[in-house]
Amino acid sequence: MTAYVVQRMLLMLVTLFAIITLTFFLMHAVPGGPFTSEKILQPEIQAALNAKYHLDDPLWLQYLTYLKGVLSFDLGPSFKYAGMSVNQIIAEGLPVTMKTGALALICVVALGVPLGIVAALNRNRWPDTLVMVIATIGVAVPSYVIATVALYVFALRLGWVPTFGLDDWRGYFLPVFALSGFWISFIARLARSSLLETLQQDYMMTARAKGLRRGTVLFKHGLRNSLIPVVTVLGPVVANLLTGSFVIEQIFALPGIGRHFVLSITNRDYTAIMGITIFYAAVLMVMIFIVDMLYLVLDPRIKYRADAK
Amino acid sequence: MSAPLLSVTNLSTSFFTSRGEVQAVRGVSFELRAGEILGIVGESGSGKSITCMSIMGLLRSSGRVIDGTALFEGRDLITLDEDELSALRGNDISMIFQDPMTSLNPTLTVGEQVIETILRHRKVSRAEARARAIELFELVRIPSAAKRLRSYPHEFSGGMRQRVMIAIALACDPKLLIADEPTTALDVTIQRQILALLKELQGRLGMAVILITHDLGVIAETADRVLVMYGGMVMEEGPVRELFARPSHPYTRGLLASIPDLRDDTHHRLTPIPGSPPDMLRPPKGCPFAPRCPHAMAQCNAALPPLYDAGEGHRARCWLHHPEAPRVAGITAELVTA
């Protein structure tokens, strides 16, 4: 088991290295650069900027320099925001993104799973239909539509919540709602179908035939087995929510890192692209690792072994 | 004679599907005495499992008992509510299923699955329940019982899992054990072990057993009395010896004729019953076996025959036993007509 964990850690580092390498060269393969814009710069200024950020070095040298930086957890200076390092950009945006993301995650688990259970237990009756109609809308309607409509109704019309920012605690409502809407719906649908499948299993019949109470049958025998697929999906969902959403942060004017994700690309802010990609990849890999470890708790049939070489 | 432990009268169960009402069980009646082994035999869809599921209150949601009673120690199981039924299930009446590979919860230890049953029905501590579980594992001969309690189902073979299922079923000394095809999913050698174990435990603990199977061989070895079911009805019933010696329904005869005889070295083919079972969405008005019966008459399609009494508890649902019916060698010659 320890050997397996060590192996997984090493594999994660290899994957991260591959991601860094691929992103680095792909990014540089795209025409243009951080200082290309409509306004043509004086050749001297251009050369000076290139020299300052080592953009005139051969690509392999830039790559090695960058790798060296990453190894010491230095993601380099931002090309677009003078005087800011990528580490600082992430450090500034992350708390905001994490707070809304964590709240959204709580909503996803606390609402999505119970809604799925209610739907499954009332299969083909009105609570099921109601949950499924809402969940289908939630999955189908894009988050920016939900966000704008919610903003219009609750902030502008009713004035219950502020239109932007997180200075007021009420400011969290709409961004969290818009962020979690899709995933609540997604998890509700998944939990429903998974529980329905579990309810058909022979061992559920055995549990009833043993005279166990309805609640015991459902929660002790049914839920744990049906949550395995839900947990599988939750890993990437956590990574997704904790790294923010460009659209939501834009609409509610939240100073998170989600928008840097997109802006850094259009800006050709090389170091920001790299830094945020590495950050996202790392979070995602850690979440997937945690999910794999959770399987051990949920399903005793799963055992991990390091590959014997 | 003492009152029967279980007395089922005119039990009818239907499933209400989008295609219509599937009449799975149609007016089944039988009695079971304490300590008796009753075999119910029939092919898939004959209603044998549904009969027992109806008694246990374990029908899937589209199924409903539409008529009849099932008196267990004087209480009608059909009218009990879920709380009362669940207090009986696993306690006075327990059940084992066909496929031991899927009947145990894969995410709980087998020990827990035994212990939770004991804790549900008995006022004992967890430690006492555990001690009882070890005792049960020893009873069903699971080696190193105390250690195996902590194992998960996937760490057991099929035969061992069925032993675990039996241990769960016996946890609270049931008066009635329903075994629904308990050996069908097992290897032949394991089948014999499990059957022998069941028979032995039944003798030691004195419980009544309903053994559902499609295997007449299993019935011959294990049961005291047999119910032959077809198309949701009892076609023939009687003591095992009597029924095997004098099968009085063409369907029973067909079943017996289709069993391969290994001692027979003349290589003749098996004798199958031609045709297929009736569609229970639209069950025939007359005898459900008539379309496949070699002796069918006009009367057979016109009306359902009653169960004719042959004495000694042997009864058969066939018009051939009507006093005015033509004599058919091997069926009617021996039977005392009603």
C-alpha cells in the first residue's frame, strides 16, 4: 500500500512534467507573443522587453530556465501585470475562488445527493418528476444564463442581494448558486440512477428478507454502494469548483483566479498560462488521487498494489 | 392433527405492467406443517418464486396480492403491515436465494451481515450477537469461523457464500425457511453439500422448509411433499414417494420423462415437453398445460379442471381424472377418481 502511494506520487510528478513540457511548447508554437499588440512597438523597446523576459533566448534555454523556476515553486513574473509574479496572482485570487468554490461544493453534496435519493425513492411519482425536470434544466441551461437571470431578479428587481462583489455575506448567494447549479443537477441525476440500480440488486432483497428496517436497508445497504459513482465524479467536480469559473467571476466581478485562466491566454501571458495550468493540473491530480483512496473506504473489493517491476 | 404452521388459501398475485396485468399466481393453496419440507417444482415463470415472495411481502413494486390468505401461526401475512412483516422476516420466517454471488452486500463483512440480523430481532449486546454469529458459522461448517466473520463476500467461494446465507437465515431460529433455488447457481458437487447441509440442519433444528426448485432430483432427495406448479397454478401435489411412483398429471409425467437417466446405456434421446409456457398476460381459460399436453381434449381448452383427489393427500388438476374421461394408461388407471 505504501509502495502504491509512493508510486502514485511519482506518477503524478511525471504527469505534471509532461503537462508542463507540452503546454510550454504548444504555447510557444502559437504565433504572437505577450508584447504583440495592435500598436506596433519600437524595435528597440521590443528588443529590450524580449531581453528583460529572456524571450530572445533559444526556446530550449527558456524551457530549462522555466523548469528550474518551477522546481523552486517560482512560477515566474507575469508578462502582463508588471511587478506581479504569477505566484502572487494565484495567491491573491485563490482565497476568493476557494471560498465560493467550497460553498458551491457544499451545496452540490448537500443538495444534489439528497435530491437524487428523493427522486429515486419516489420513482415515477411527482417528486421524481419535479426533481428531474429541475435537474434537466439545471444541466441544460448554461451557468451564465442562470447567473444573469438570477442577477436580474434577485439583485436588480428584488434587491435582496448585491449585484457584485463579496463584501457583504449576501454577495455569496448568487455566485454560489450559479456555480453549483449545474453540478447539483448533474449529481442529483447521477445519484438517482445509481440508487435505482442499487435498489434492484439481490442483496437489497436479502436485506429486506432479513427483516431489517426500511431505513437500515436504504442507508446501510443501499446508499454506500450507490455513492461509489457519485464519489468518482466528485473528484473532478471539486477541482473544477476550487479553480474557479471565468464566466461567473466575470459576471459577479469577483477577484478570483478563474478569469486569469482565460485572460492569460488572450494576453499571451506565458508565465501566467503556465502557472495556472500547472496549478489546475496539480489540484485535479490530487483530487483524483483522493477519490482513488476513498474507493478503498467505500468498496472493500478494491485493493491497490504497486506494479511489480 | 395439529394446526398447520402455514396455510395458504387461494393466493393470487398479479403484476401490473404497462402491457397489462400479468397473472403470475392464480389461486394457489397449500398447507405446511411444522418440521415438514415442502418442495415446489416448476419451470421458470410457473409462479413458484412469486408465491413465496407474496407470502414474505417482498414483491417488487408493480406486484400485488389480489386475493387469498396466508395464515402463519394464525396471522394472515397478506394483511400485515410492513412493520409487522419485517419483524417476522429473518426471525420466524427467513429466506435464502438462488445466487449467493449477488445476494450478499459486497461492501459489508459477512459477520456484520449476520450480526445485524441478530441485533434486529433479538435483545442482545453486540458481543453476544457476535458469539452467536460464530456459533452459526460453525453450524453451517465455515472453517475458522471467528476469523471468517471479518471477511468480505468476495473472499468466499460460491458454496461458502451460500453457507453464509444459510447462517443469516438461521440466525434467529426461524420456524419456516424458504429456500428459493438454493443450489441452482452452484457447481454440482457443491449443490449436494449444500442440500445435505440444509436437510441435516432442518432435522436438527426442526424448522419447516419450502424448497423451490426446477430440479425434480433435488425434490426427490430432500422433500417430504411436492407441489408441481405450472402457469401460476398447482397442477399436482402429493407426498414425494407417492407422486414419483404415480405421477397423475401429464405435466408431471413430462417432467419426469425429461430427466436424463445416467444408468441407461441405450443412447436414446431425452424426451422434452414440446411447446412453451403460457403467456400470463392472457392466460388460457382452460387448463394452462392443454396446448402442450399429449392427451388434451376439447374439454381441456374449454374449462379449468379442478384438483381431483387421489387419496393420501395426492391431488391432480387434470380432466383425465373426471369419471367420464377416457382412460389413459399410466395416468388414470391407478387414480381413484374424485
